[in-house]
Amino acid sequence: MLTIGLLLLTILVLGTVLYLTESFFAVWDRLKLAPTWLFALYVIAISLFLLSTIWMIWKLLRPRKGPEIGKRESRPTEEGVASRLEKAQAAGVEIDGVQGELNKLAIRRADESVYVAFFGEISSGKSSLIKTLLDDTGNEIEVSVRGGSTRRVQEYRSDQFQGWVFSDVPGMNEVDAVLDELALSEARRAHVVVYVCDSDLTRTEFDQVGHLVALEKPVIVTINKSDLMTSKEQLAVLAKVKDRLGKLNSSSIKTYSLHVVATSTATVQKVVRLSPDGKEEEVERRVDANIGALTRAINTLVSRNPQRLEALRDSAVFALASSRLDLAENEFRKREADAMVLRYTQKAVVGALAAIAPGTDLLIQGVLATAMVREMCALFDAPVRDLDTQGFLDQAQKRVGKAVPVVLAVAGNALKAFPGIGTVAGGFTHAVAYGLIFDALGKSLAQTLNEDNGFSAKAATAHFEESLSDDLETRTKRIAKLVFATQSKKRDSG
């Protein structure tokens, strides 16, 4: 039957070739007799058809990346975050931190107070400014000459400012990065952010304000300690800061959401007094703190459009919750990927130990490797085709072929450390080598999917080649322990 089938196929192919040849020459003879313009048109049409066919084939066969994991809409909505949260919880992702943010939002919505966060670098005078705003209210506010006295978010209420809650957050650029994140998170939760600085904004301060404005967070930049400047210097600094911040305003951000004011918390001013005898002496006199411009700016933001203020606050919190969910999902995937690599490495070891006559090529092939690629891609929500999987495994196989001598040598040497195995190079060495290959294969897949946000056979192959030789001695000892434990368990159960 095979012989008859081969003969029929040969006749069919030969007949097709003869028919196409006859047709080609017949068309060619007619084209030579046709006008030049018709000949040129025919050639162009055939060329375009062939090029479009090649393009379609390339489009179908080229490696495709899946959707970018972690890339979310620029403005996460409440429904979108809730949907993602439900899916993440069903998958087993730790969502307590994300749910906590949404719970805080629910509490503040019910409270209906306006939350004003005082944000800025350490030693910029945030705590002193709040203390001045809440003077004689009985609130104990720690103010220290040493920078960084605020170590946690502290909330204050005052009868003087009914319905307002002032949040004192840790200063930015603390040694502890956790405090920076704490401050940024509270700034997002607030309705209004008062960004406190000493004078003109530094590059770091300008970037921080830009980050807040990009979130459509209403910001009041206050030039604190303005008592140390003359009136002329104050006006110059205010004009310069306003000019720089004007570049941050975009079509999506209302200009009234960004204010620049000058404040001073000093209640004592040093002046030079000239006595009747012509002597000069420095004395102190009591002055009123200058916070009127700040309270007016807050009032403007609060009274102009309170519904918009609520919407902007909610949007910022949803963005915060979304980013925390991204981190939780990444951590979950990392843990699951590590567990998956270990699981498939164990399967590879068991398969190698069970083999009656272990092979010497150690090629990556078969159901086990294909299943790991598919499962890993499913974990990272990256679609993969059989063609892409096979292409990656083929490329990995070539890398394995070159590394086999080194892998076998290191595996055999590692087994000498285990009593009872000694220099045996048969099934144990083969199992360790297979374990090393699958360990490298799984880690390269996880790294590629995490970096490229999709399956890329080329990138995965490059990572596999690096992983195969990376820290080979340590990895070999770990795999050898796994082999020994697997064999001992198998012997005990037998």
C-alpha cells in the first residue's frame, strides 16, 4: 500500500509540474506578442500577489506576544479594579493589601470630610505648618529641629476648620524607602495635597509635584519659611515656581487644580533696633504667622467643585489599588513559577531514573517540556502556539547539545559527595543532568514572560543558554540532593 501510494503521489506531482510548465510557456509566448504595457501590468500584478502571499505567511508564522501583563488602563475604574480583584482572589493571589485600600476609601467616603495631606521633603516644615493651622486646638504635634521627625501618617481635626482633616506624612527621601511609599500612598488618598518646600523647587521636588499632577491630584505648592525672604524675593520665587509648574498643566488637568502660595510659621522675627545713642542691637518681636493664602487656596479647591474633588480622589485611590494589585500578581506568579519549575524538575528526574537505558544526548523533547511551556504561559496569561513552543524547544535542544559534556561532568562530580553513589555515572548522572536542564528551561521561561510580557522564543532561548551555565555548581548540588531523595523514596516504597 505504501508503494502504491508513493507511485500515485509521484505521478500526481509529475503531472502537476508538466501542466504548470506547459501553462507557463503558453502564457509567456502570448505575453511576448502582447503590447509592452500589458506585459508590464501582468508582471506587476504577479509580483504584488507573490509579495502579499509572503507577507501573509510571515504574519501567520512570526512569534506573537501576548497582552502586556500588568499594563492597565491609565485611569483604573472602580468596576475595573473590582473585576481584577475578583479574578485575582479566585486564582489565589494575596489581595489583603489591595482590599485594605478599598476599605479605607469606603470609610473616607462615609466620613465626607476633606482630607488634606501635607507632603514634601524632610525638614521642609510640614509639621510646623500643621501646628500653626491647628494652633490652640489641643492637638499634640511633634516638631523637631532634626529632619524626619514624622515616622507615620498622623491625622488631625480642628474646630476651626470644620470638615477638614490634615494628614502629616513622613518626609520624602528618608533613609527608609518604606516611609517614602507611605507618604506617596497617603498623598493619593487625600483630596488635596499641600506640597511644602523651602524656596524654589529642586529637580527632585519638581518631579514629585509632576507625579502628583499627572495623577490629576489637586496640588498646592507652598513656599514655606517665606519670612526669611524680602517681599521682592518672595514675588520673584513665586513667579519662578509658577512658571515652571505651568509646564505641567495639560489639557486634561484644570489650571485651578495647581496653586502656588507663600507661607510662614514663624511667630518671632529678629529685627535691628537703633538706640538714641546710635548703637544697633538685634531684638525679637512677635509677628503673626502667614497662612492666609494657604487656607484660601484650600477653600477655593474645596468649594469650587466638590464632586470633581471626590472623583479625582477616588481615581487616584483606584490607581493605587491597581498598582498594588500588579505587585501582588507579580509576587504570586513568581511563587507559582518557582513551584512549577521544581515540580517539572522532579518529574524530569523521576523520568530519567525510571528509564531502562538512559540516553546520552539529553535532548529537550517530548510531552514534559511542552506541558511546562504551556502551563508557564498560562500562568502569565501569555497565549502561545504549538509552532512557537516547538521552535523554542528546537532552539533549546541545540544549546543543550553543546552543553552536554560540561553538564555531565559537573553532575558526575557532584554525585561524589553522596555516600553510596560514589562515582556511578549511569542513571544518577543522567537524572541530575536532566534536572539541571529542566530547571534552566523553567527559569528562562519565567524570566522571559515576566520581562517581555509575552512569549518570545528568541528571548527565552537566550535566557535558557544563560541559565544553563549560571551558578552550575550550586544548582548541581541542589539537583543531586533531589535525585538522591527521589531514589531513596522510590527504594523505600519499593
